[in-house]
Amino acid sequence: MSTLPFAPVEEIIHGVVVFDPYRWLEDRSLPETEEWIVDQQQRCEQYFSECGTLDALRSRVRDYLDVEVVDQPTKVAGRYFCRRRDPGQEQASIYVRGTATRPERLLVDPSDQGAFASVSIHRISEDGSLMAYEVKHGGGDGKAIHVVDVETGSILPDRLDTGYARGFAFASDKGGFYYCHESSTASKDHTIRQHRFHEPSVDQVVFRLSCSRGSRLVLIADSVNLGAIRIRQEGSELVSDFFIAQQAKPLVWKQVFVNKVLPYSPFLKHGHIFALSFDGAPNGKLVELNDNGCEIRTIIPEQEAAIRQLVFAGNRIFTSHLRYLISSIRRWTLLGENQGSIDIPLDGTIQLFPNQSETETGLFYSYESFTQPPAVFEYLPEVGKSRLYHQRHSAVMHSPCSVERVSFSSKDGTRIPMTLVALEKCNRSVDTPVILTSYGGFGVSMTPQFSVFVSIMMELGAVIALPHIRGGGEFGKEWHDAARGRNRQAAFDDFVGAADWLCASGETNPQRLAIFGGSNSGLLVGAVVTQRPELFRAALCIAPLLDMVRYEHFDQASKWRQEYGTTAKAEDFHAIYAYSPYHHIANNVDYPAVLFVTGDKDDRCNPAHVRKMAARLQERDQQPSPVVVDYRAERGHSPVMPLTIRVDALARRIAFLCRELNLPVVFGGCHETVCS
């Protein structure tokens, strides 16, 4: 397509003329948009048809992915539940077993609900007799909720249609459930409803609050109380209001607090109100509240490392922490007694699994590293030790891995640490291919994790560079705030600083340097490509935000104003517009080769971002480097695609980088050319 079917849009926003030539591509219903997508799919197929590496890459990717995978472990009323995908299966199923040693029993199989259906555990009743599970079709954030009788395996007729799940709780009398489940269409009110089993009448609204733009309501519960958390914008701050009701009197609600500035997270456990508070405690503290919202005591005082996760288990609380990139899990009583740390591996990433029961005292957690696929452990408090619950066995790399810690100075002089990962046999030089990635937002920390993409790129001779840029959470709230809102450019400066250091130190050169990232990290990729295009040879940009001037107009992205700011405010707008990738594409620049990945089911980072950005890059005369769009109707933000599609998608991403970096595909002495 070489001509615009619709006229470009020009707007004056806070005194700035904003040019938007592809506004029409926001409308998915237009036949011209469909034509554009079909054209992109043809271009994509043509690009990869010229690669002679896909078969070898698909085979190697499948070696890694087509293995037994177990996740979502939990124990309720003596029963173990988990989700498992066996080799050869496209999607995972949900299983239950009576004890740790008895055989598992299949509880939910998604295979009869369509090729793109996936299931996961949502909630389990306190007695383990009922399980609510999620059903997704494609990768959107919306999900249906179904209920299964655990004893008989029969699916109940009581269900919630596809929507945004904001909370679900089985009633303590076992007669039904409470839920907050919002549709994608606009509504005037947020509601919590009560459903009674086997009653065909309309579910009763037990709580109602008005909606505002970007507001949302979340239901929490324990065996005694229901809680309603409304999150909304108040001036320049995100605030929360909290209300509670007894399950025995679900129509009688009491206001606990209003206008509490986030982050502030209340919990209901054992009939008590707790909250993870950051008031005067940048690393967080756990407090108990009375029903007037007043702090009556501190359970867990602020620690030297931020609380990353928190799980209640019986009469204990488990917290995870990250300090100097070292993870720890600590134990506490409900009275605040510190019972020390759990013995865990220290060189990887630890994730706690949520506990589905108020009475079970154990804990499930996972461990992974750059070379270790995820392993699931169950901590047994009665013996004070962990046991291996499941170890994922994936393909084995042919050489040990080396991890090196370095640091560099960003544009403003801030020292930024960076992790370099490579196979020990890798002969590093100025011609070494380097793959650079980071996240830089929402307080997300870059910690050692097992990645099939990373593993295969290292097998092929690449070095992986992970700068711990500002906007992440590696060094607490201040590190996050340093690149939040109007400070966002600091994250991009840090990332560019990493690329400059890699080239200046002789680790690589711009023709052998590629970047990748998805979601917020896709914004990072888009921003640095437009700001420093000469630094990179290729960019892999997955499910990104790219038109930041209009990001609030898509789906539910207005809830991210606390992270990015809002264009309704002049100062925020000028900061956002200054880095918005879509608005900074020059006509006379050959930008790096780019592979965009998106799909119609992405309702978190709307695919219009990719459509508009790719169109603007492609329709210029000065773009001999390829701009490819891998677009699938079923693809969304959630990684729930069937195995075969995941294998092919990952093989394409690796093939793209190998082709653009001129990197041969060699596995165990078998050599494939870069392109045909």
C-alpha cells in the first residue's frame, strides 16, 4: 500500500502541532485496516520464506518448549492442585490429587473448547470441594469463569461470561459466590454481585459505586468478610477507597478509608484487616487496621530490602525480598515475630505462589536462573525445609554459562549496573553479536530468569546484556520513581548508555548489536530506535506502546497515568511527546531493521500502536532496512497460545535476529545458512 486512504490528522495540544498521519489505522473495523493487515502478513511471509533457518530453529525451540511444564501449585484441604502440560500437548490442563504421592486426576481439559482455548486455576473453596477456573480464547486479558465440582469432575452450569476478572470468592456457606466481573463495554457503575448456585434469577448486586475514567473496583475476601477496593484518579494521584462487609450481611458495608494514596494494599485474613503500606516506609511495611482504617499495630516493620511479594499461610506470613539482586524469603508470625529466612538458592529469581487456603500452612515457590529452567518447591513448615515439587527438564546447552557484572555511567552520571551473560566458550570481540534488553518501568526488576529465546541466542554465539535501568525495582521505590512519569527519559538514557558502553568497551559494534523488548519494554525499544537509530542493527518489538500521545485512548490504558502521566496536563504532555516513538520518525533516516509482533486479541497494549508505527516507518523512501509485522488475529498480550504457534513465533524472532546480525544457525555441528 503506497497511498493514504484517509487524510492525516493534525491537532494542537498544549500549543504543539501534533501530526498523526495514520489515525485511521486505529479503527480495526475499517476495510482499509483489514487490507493493510493482510498486506503486512504477506510481507511477513515473504521475509521469512527467504530465511533458510526456520526448520532448524523450530526443531531447537521445540526441544526446549515441548517438555512437561507444571505451574500454579496449591494445597487446599489436603488436596494438591496444579496446572500441567505434558510433552506433545498444545495446552495445559488442571489436575488434582489427594496427597503428594497419589496419582493426579484430570480435572479440566481445554482441548474440547477450541484450538486457542487455555485454562488456569482461579479460586478454590476453603474445603477444596469447588474450583473456579479461567477460560481464555486467544491472548486477551478477558476471561470467562467456570466452576467444577472437584469430587465428581462435573462442570456446573454456574459461570461468568468473558470479561475482566476483578475478584471472585466462594461464599463461606458454600451456597454460591461473590464476584466483580466487568465487561469491555462502558458502564456507569462498578458492582459486586452475589450468585447463588442453581438459582436462575438475576444475580443480586450487593455493592455499587460509580465509575470514573480509568477507575476500577476489586473484590477481596476471607472466610468472614468481603472487601471492595476502588482505585481512581484524584488530581495528580492514584488513590484507593476501601469498604468491608460481613459475608453474613453482604448488603451492609462500612467505609474503612478513602483517598488513600497508592501504593497501599489492604488484605483480609482471619477476620482481620491488614495493609501493605509505604507511608514513611519506602521498602514497605505490613500493618493491621481497625475498621476505621487506623493502623493499630505494625506486623512487619520496614526491612532493608523492599517487600516484593507477601503470602499468608495459616498463622504465618511469608515475604520475598530482593537486595543487591539477591533474593530471600522470610517467615513471620501474625503477631510480627521474625522466624528467619528459608534456605533457598541465591543466584536466580524466586517467585511465591499465592495461597488458596487460609488454613494450609505451607508455601509453594519457584526458582529459576539464566541456565536453570523453573523448579517448583514446597516449603514444609513442620520440618522447616523445602522439597522439590517439580523440576522442568528442558534442552541442555552445549557449554557452561558465564555471568559478569559490570557498570557504566548514564547521561546524567548515574552509575547503572549491567549483567552480561554468555556461554563460556564464546570468544568475545568487537564483532560479537550482542542482544540488549531491559524493562525500565512499573518497578519491575530484571533478575536472572530462564528464557528459551536467550538460551538459543547464546547457543548461537550471542552475548545477552541486561542493564538494570531506572524505572525498575532493583533498588527500591526511588529507583522506580527516577524514571516514572515526567522522568521517563532517564530510562531511555540508561538503555542508550548501555549500548554506548558495549560499543566503546569493545564488546560489540552497532552492526552486531540488537535490542528486544515487549509491552513497556517495547516502548523502550521504540524510543531508543527513534532517538539513536545509528546504535543498533536490529530491533525486536513485541506488543508495545508506541503512540504515547494517545495511549490513554486505548482499552484500559488510562489506568497507567501514574506511571506515564497524562496528556491532559501540559507538563506531562510535553514530557510524553518528547519521547513518543510514533511522533519522532524522521523522513530521511534508515532506521534499524524492525520486527513488530502483535495481534487483534491484545487489549492491554492495543495493536493500533504497531499498525501506526509500522506504517509510518514503511511508507518513507529512506528505509531500505526491513520493517516486518508478525500479526495474528488470535495473539494477545497474555502468553497463552498453543505450543505449535509458540514454537513457530519464537523461531521467527530468532531467525529475524540471525538474518539481520548475519549470525549462522549452528547446533551441535549442524550448520544452517543465514538466508536462502
